[in-house]
Amino acid sequence: QVQLVESGGGLVQPGGSLRLSCAASGIISSMYAMGWYRQAPGKQRELVAIITNSGTSNYVDSVKDRFTISRDNAKNMAYLQMNRLKPEDTARYYCNAHRVWSDYWGQGTQVTVSP
């Protein structure tokens, strides 16, 4: 059974930092591209960052130079370091594991950026 479990969300003030973690089980995560998506109330889910199984990363423009995605294949983990957080980053953040014909999602972790 495949499971992706996110952790590390919470309430943070603008300008603060959070580190999200995604623990994968039931798959060999090194065979998958790992991504972080987010969904704010009333908005569509959007891709925030993705890292391929070869380590290449890409980001949505709004988080470039503030967020960093990484992975530890030995631990079956993916991370999202979020710095200089803004109120518009408030959303539920989801971990995704993707390869051809396979797509897995976690339940998400809430990130709220507020004074």
C-alpha cells in the first residue's frame, strides 16, 4: 500500500520559515518525480515545486528564490524548505509522487501565514 505522509505545516508570521517533509512508503521514491502542490480555499491546486529522480528541480515563479525542494532517496523522503513566507502562500500543501502510469498523493499539511 502506497502512502505519502506530509508534516511540518503550521502557523507562521510573514517573513518566517517552515520546512515540509513527505515520507513515502510502499514505493521506491527514487523511481518517481516528487512534487509539492498547494491549494488555497476557492482556488485550483497548483504545482509549487518538483524534483525529478535525477535531481533536477523546477519552481512556480511565485516561489522562486524563496522555496527549495530536495529529496533523500535513501530515506524515501522529500522536503520543501520555505523561506520569506508571505500571506499568499497560505494553503494546504500536498506531496505528490509521479511516474508514467502512477500518481500518488498525500493528505496534505496546512500552512497559514498570518501576523
